[in-house]
Amino acid sequence: MNLFFRLAWVIVCSRFRAPVLALGPCLTPFRCLPTDLDILKHMNNGKYFSILDVARADLLLRSRMASHLSNNGWYPVVVAQSMRFRKSLKLFDSFIVETSILGWDEKAFILQQKFWRKDSCIAEAVVRARVLKKSGGSVLPQTVLSTAGVTSESLVLPEWVREWNAQQTD
């Protein structure tokens, strides 16, 4: 339920925050709440992944991609993700999730999301996401981007991301 309220808050606040480009970056502010903590009194590792979902929604809303997806009967799904934890978030720590699309291949988008507390990177994730049709099947990344007027080619992915992405099967 906690994430429902966070998502609702992001939806409301996205109308008042500055628009972002479809490829990002999008900076989404959060605070570590009591319901985020585990027995060791720091943010539960599973909560990080849920917060990433909310931050991706912020990117979709503020870039206006959410309306392009909805108008075409499309929706995004995560097909793979990996997280590297560097430091802990504790009760009431404020932090920002930075979301950017690193690039895409013939089937999916590859995103990078980082948790920042002030100038310190707390955790970072790489995410592979596809766009599906409500009627069945998938949508090519180039098709999704063209609906938003983005016509650029995929950016060159860092070597470690290319290797990680090559291991994913969807």
C-alpha cells in the first residue's frame, strides 16, 4: 500500500515538475519511510526495486511517453534487472532516483537507474524493459520512440551493459 501512495504522489507531482526528455534523465525525489525498513533498520533490498518502478513511471509521465503508450494500447514491462548496492539508506534519509534510457536493441530498452543521497551513489540498477500491446505481441523500441518524435539511433551501450544485455533472453 505504501507504494500506491508514492505512485499517486508522483502522478500528482509530475504535473508540477519540469518536463524531461523521453530518454531522460529524470530525477525523482523520495524519502526512506518506516515501512521501507528491514530488521537491520535500513531500506529493505526488495523495496529498492519497487521504488525503481515508481521512478520509471515518473519518467513516462514527465516525458509524455505515458500518453503515447496509452493512446496506442501499449504498456511497458520489465523483463530483467540487476542491482548493485553500495551504501545503505536509513530511516528518513532523502534520496533521488535518476532514471535514463541508455539505449535499446531490436526488442527492448535498456535503462540505468541510480539512487543518490546528496553526491553519493547508494545503489545502481540496469533494467531491460519491453513494450507490449494490450492486444498481444510486442512493439519495437524504434516504433515507441517515433510516436514521441524521437528519431535518433540507439546510443552505444557501455561494454558491461552490452554483455549483461546479451545474457538476457525474452
